[in-house]
Amino acid sequence: MQAIPDDAVQVSRRLVDNVGLVLQGKHEAAELAVVALLARGHLLVEDVPGVGKTSLARALARSVGVGFRRLQFTSDMMPADVLGGSVFDQARTTFVFRPGPIFTNVLLADEVNRTTPKTQSALLEAMAERQVSIDGVTHVLEEPFFVVATQNPDELYGTYPLPESQLDRFLLRLHIGYPPPEVERRVIAERRGVDPVEALEPVVTRDALLSAQQAVEDVRVEGVLLDYLHAVVLATREAPGLERGASTRAALALERSVRALALVRGRAYATPDDVKALAVPVLAHRVRLAGDHAGVTVRADAERVLQDVLASVAVPV
């Protein structure tokens, strides 16, 4: 393994700090968002309105100075509204491809559970393949390509909950929550209608971000730590509160996320604390609760079961 470049560590720290200027009092959420970005994954933010979901995505895009698009999902949205399509050009008497909003670097898929399964599938297939195929032509999405999708867990009317196979496309799921009271009081006093995201300046370049993403591959995961991570995954398959535990793909996602978190925290090696910090946000949306035959996983219940699983697995010393 190569040594982790200092530049890669600095990139991650600058991103976390810059996003933290917008998500005040929510360092963990900012850190997890950067982990998902560095690990080349995608992020699902499940929370009530007004806690900063949109600001998080915008802050990440502005911090790197890359393209950003916000797409408000609705029940009448079609796949072409996301991906784009071929239109007839009368001047050239031929069909030409017009790219949709997904052709950007950071895409905010707002209220993704309000659109139909057909449109959800089109978006999530592009997330997995990092390319779009229309009329037999493949269009590769530019790197970095990062989707931040949001959904409100408290609303059921007029929504189409993401099925498990599509939830699995998201590397991490997190909830931001309300800020600490003292932070919220300060925000109320100081904000006065000013959007803090607009004040953000890029703190890293696109090339520096891509290099930091590559550096994640060089973070060491020793054999004993890999055994611990695997033991946690195996324990989810035996947990009494779960009908189905984490898959092999979920285990791979956890390992990749652990390496990214180590880099964010300035280390060239992963530790058991990295596994414990990420097991819930990586695995909770990839398991099925016992008796949950409808396939709807309640976030809080799944997180409690996974916390019990972590407590039951011996930590290497």
C-alpha cells in the first residue's frame, strides 16, 4: 500500500469544514456526506423538512466548484425528465440527444419517493452504472458524479417508497436532525434571510477531489479488522430482530466506507471505531426487520437492532 498523500487528507478536512459552515452543529452529518463523496457512493438523506437536506447538497457542490442541479421529483415525472432524450432537429433533419438534469456532478434528487417506480429505476440505474443508454447510445456521466437523494419518512400519502433493491444503490443513509438548541438560537439571530450557501467559496479543485477519491483505495484495512467487519456482517444474519441481514454487497460497501472515513480522519489505516461509526448508516437500509413482510424498513428500529449487533461482536484489540 502506498502512503496517503497529505493533499488527500487536506481535501477531506476542507470539505468537512466548509460544509460545516452551513450545517452548524452537525459535524457528523457533514463528515458522513464527505465519506460518501470520497468513496464514490451516493447519499440518501431521510429527514423532516427544514433541517438542511438541500443545503447539504448545495454546500458540497459549491465546496468543489462543480456542476449542481436540483431535481424536484413529482408523481408525473418521466424517466426522460431525468435522463434526457432524443429530439428531432429540423435544421439538421436528424435526431439529436439533449442531456437531462442527471448530466451534472452533484445532483439533488429532492423527495425521490414522490416519483413513480419507473422513474426511480431510471435514476438509480444511472447511479449504479454511471452512464445513460438512450436509443442504443451510451452516454458516460462525468466524474465526480454524486447523487444526494432526500425523502421525508413521515409522509406516506402520494409517495412510492424505494424498494430494497434500489435502497441498496445508496452507500450511506443518514438523518441530519435538529441542531443543538444553542446553535439553533444563534442561527435564528444571525441568519436574517441570508443564505449561507451563497457565501461559500470552493475550497478544493475537481482534480484534487478525484485524487482524494483515488487515495481512498490506498487506506489499509488489516486482516484482523477485516475479520471484525465480516463478523459484524455475519452477526446481522443471525440477529433475532432481523428477517434478512446484510448482503455481500453491503459488506463491500461498509469496507469501502471505512477506508474513506479513515482518510477523512487523517489516517492511512482503518480502525474498529471506523467500523462502529459506519455500520448503522451503511447497513440499516440494507436489512429487513423480522415480520416486515411488506419490505418497509423502519429506520429507527433497524438502527436499534444494528446497535445491538455491534454490542454483541467482540472488538479486536
